[in-house]
Amino acid sequence: MIGDLLAWLFTALVIDPVQAEIVTRLEQVRAPVSVVAEVNACLSTTAPALLDRAGRDFWWAGSTAISLTTGFTSPAELLDASNPACGAVAAYLTQAADA
């Protein structure tokens, strides 16, 4: 029960805002619709790994939530660029940061 509550809280504070921020940034750099559509596929494979890590490391979960909220960590930093589902998304976010 407590684990479910913590997973919901981490999702509300980290996963959902990351998804919204990534979609917004991709739209700002005029990424193709196909890349924007890949955000859901990317997060569907990345989110469980993030939730698993948050469940094992409460310090990481708390500091990550605070870092995202304050802007010290960018949402793109939580994506696994080596994940095939996140490759195109990470590439566009990296290009947007460099531009």
C-alpha cells in the first residue's frame, strides 16, 4: 500500500511532468509528428525502470523530484538514450539544447 502511494507520488511529481515537458520541447523545435508520438513509447519503457529505481532508492527519488521541480535536472536527463524507443526523442532534445 505504501509502495503504491510512493509510486503514484513519483509518477505525479516526475513521470507526468517529464512527459509534458518533453512533448512541449519537441513541439518548440518542430520535431516531426512521428518523433513526438514516440514519447509515449519511450516513457512506457523508461517509466517502469525509473519507478523501480525510485522504489529501491528513496533518496534518489526525492532528490530527482526536487531537481526536476527546481530546474536543476532536465527531463531529457532521465531518458535512456541507449533505449531504442527513446533514441529519436533524445536526439531531438539534445539538438534543441545545443541550438
